Amino acid sequence: MAELFKIYLLSYMNITLMDYFLILELPEEVQSLVVERVAGNSFTDLYGLRASCKTMKALAEQSRVNHFYDVLSVPMRLNMPPELFKTCYAERNPSTLYMKGVQFFFTFNLQEEGLAFTKLAADEGYERAVYTYAMTRKIFWGDEEYFAHFMRESFDRVGKLVRSLKWA
């Protein structure tokens, strides 16, 4: 019974919010920016937005939106389609560049190529890439130049992320 009440309450809130905030009446450029930011927020939110109406689905399928996905935030159980990964990589999505960089550097021992991909993602502001690039440069070459790109909050978030992972 409580579960049904929650669903009813959520649907009522969505209808009420949509009555006051009609996103479809905004200019298309603004709608696109909203969809891009939602894509950067979480994969689940983007798919919820896509399911909301045909217009949002069409906006979410625009090519530029794939640049904002955080591929690493997709739950492992969902098995990300290879086509989506390829599209994200083609659009120079920072999380896919980061994944390629780590793979090239640590798996294939292609240090120059891996570091170049990781730096591209770090220059885009992808927090994990900034941390990985700076630490890799420090550990392997003693270079501390990229540490200036860190904010105090970044250290806290990355620290929480590392502590939350279940290492084997």
C-alpha cells in the first residue's frame, strides 16, 4: 500500500511540476542544454528524461549529448551497448578518452598514447582523469606540474570514490 502511495505521489509531483515548468515552451537551444546537463548528471536521469516525451527523446538522441555521458557511471548490470560507446568515443567524450588512456597505459604498455588520451580527458575537466594523469606523471616521471589543477573538493570526492570501491 505504501508503495502505491509513493508512486501516486511521484506522478502527482511530476504532473504538478510540468504544469509550472513547461520545458517544451523554452527555445530549442535551451532545451538542448538541459538535456546535455541531465546527460552529464547520470545515465539513469537521461533515460528517464528520454521516456518523458517524444520531444525529449529526440533531443536526447542528438549527437552532442553523447559527449556529456559519464560512461563509468553506467551500472555494470546494464551492459552498455557497444554502439553507444563508439559514438561517445567518436565525440571525444572525456570518460571514454580516460578509459582508453588507462587501457593503453596500463594494459598495453603504450605509455605515450595512454598518457595522451588521459591528458585529453583531464583537459576536458574529467575529475578521475585529472587525478590519474597527475598521479601517473608524479609516480613515473616525478612531475608535479599538473597538481595545480586540483581543487580541495576534488581530493575529497576522489578519496571517497577510491574508499567506496570494493577492491579484490
